[in-house]
Amino acid sequence: SLDCHWAQQSSSDDWSASVSVDGAGEGVSTELVCVLSRVIAQSAAARIAKYSTSSEQRRNADLLMTLPMLEGQGCQRIKLSDLREEDGIRLLFDPLGPDHSTVELVDMVCSDGQVLGSVPRNLVHKYNLLHRGIGMIISKDDVIFETFRTGRLPQVYCHQRTDTKRVFPSLYDMFVGGVSASFERSRLTAAREVAEELGMKRALNLMEEGLDDESPLSQELFQCTIATSYNRCVVSFFTYTCDTSVESLAWQEEEVQWGQFVPYDIVEESADLSIERLVNDGAWPGEKVILDYEPTIMSLKERYSEEKYEGWERWDYVPDGLLVWQAWKKYLERRL
């Protein structure tokens, strides 16, 4: 565990904060200890600012925090007031490596999504730190909930990743997702991601114009936590309605090799089959599942004979996306 110790300087009214390791044990990276120490420092600074009176805040502006460095490099001291701006937070991580000053900052969070502090994105992925992200299902022309309520099934956007992707090459996904930058609202992340990944900028433009009531992007519907050996993320979930009379899909060719609006029942069945294969291979990262559905492969093949859906029963999805898919289905059951 990491402990934060506060002590008053003997020669002044200043206070210092040092973060130390208690029983870390062998095998714990010194760099990881340094990273988490800086997260604790940010969290402490935020709490002091939140619960201090105006006079206390003025006094605390000069409070000094003493933080550990990499082996043989001594320690770093930084003022509390320096942690109120992004540039000050970057100063925290500069001593840990020259690249950290230019890397995007990402929020490390608690399991409930509460922000603890900002960390360079490369370190978040390196140490699999719990962070904020978004997931979004995109329906064609109709608001997805209205389609369900009228007894119809929507068409939703699915895509296949390129075979050159470093993580999960050639796998499928039924969501658009992304990581929220520090200080970025989750809904803005969703609008930005759908604009960057699919060229659909309507939600982002309306948000910037102050016409959010007309947006095809929903408000946040729910949160779920994804925790695997390679990704730990608190996901805020949204829906997006693509009006094909004014918008069209335009994915990034280096990211996506195929994309299409797909009937919902094909997505549902292919996702179940993908989970079944992961379970049988001992590779399913989620909770134990009981697959009690009735196979409907033949009936779906007869209903959807188009070549563009060919081979859907063999689509292998990104495991993280399947975990979010399960959370989406539970939410849908409660809502409908």
C-alpha cells in the first residue's frame, strides 16, 4: 500500500507531504510506485482545495509535497498550487521520463468512476491503471429504443479491425469506444470519437453551437467497469442515431477494414457464439455465463442471405466489447 505522510516544517509555516511505500514487497516496479505517488499527491491536493476555507487555501498554496523519484535520483518537491493546472501536473511526471511532458493525460479513477488524478496515457496502458472511457452503439436512422418499442429490430453499426492492429487484429466490434482525456466530459469524448472514427460530426458540431437538444447523441445511459489483464476501464455508455439522409459512415482505413449497419438479431446471435467460443477455449474474461439460448443460425441465414453478412456466425468479437455488450443487454432489459 501507499501512505501519504504530512509534516510541518520546523523553520516555517509550510507543510510537506511525502508518499512512501508500506510493505510493497519484491517485484513492485519503482516507476509504478512513483506514478501512484503522484496520483495520491493530486488527490490530496484536490481534497485540500475542496474542503479548505478561503484563508486556508491561501495558506495551503505554498504547501510543498515531497515525492519519490526513480532509483538514485533523490526526490521531487512541488507546490500544491502547481497541481491546479495541466502544466503543473505534467511537471509531476517530467522526472520519470522525457516523453511524459507531451503525452495525452488520462484520468485514473476509483471503481465508481471518481477521479483520483491524471496520468500520462502511455503509463496508464503500461500498468493497466483503471481509467475513464466511453462505449457507444450506433443505430441506423431510428432512435434505438423507439425501434424496440414498436416491435421492430434496429440495424446497428459493426466493424472489423484491420489485421495490422497491435491489439485484437481482425476482430469485430459492435461499439465505437475511446479513452477520455483528463478534464474531458464523457459525453464530449463520445462526440469526439464518433467524429474521429467515423467522420460523423453532427453531435460535435451541435454541441459546439449550443444546440445540444437536437443532438443524435444520447445522454450517458449507464456505467460499467471492464477489468481484464490488458484493460481496466470505467465505461460511460451512449447511443448515437445516424440519420443517413445527412450523415454517412467514413471510417479510418488504417483502423477498420470493414464496416456495415447489421440487423440487431445477427449481432446478438454472433456475439453469443463468440462468447461461447471464448468460454470453450478458457479465454472468457468475464463472469461465468450460462449459454441457454436456442441456436437460430439457420433461420437467420435464411432471413439474411445477403453476401455482406456472409460468415457472421464466425465473427469473433473483441472481448472487452463483449463485456460491455453484456452490460448493455442488462440495461436494455431494465429499460424496456
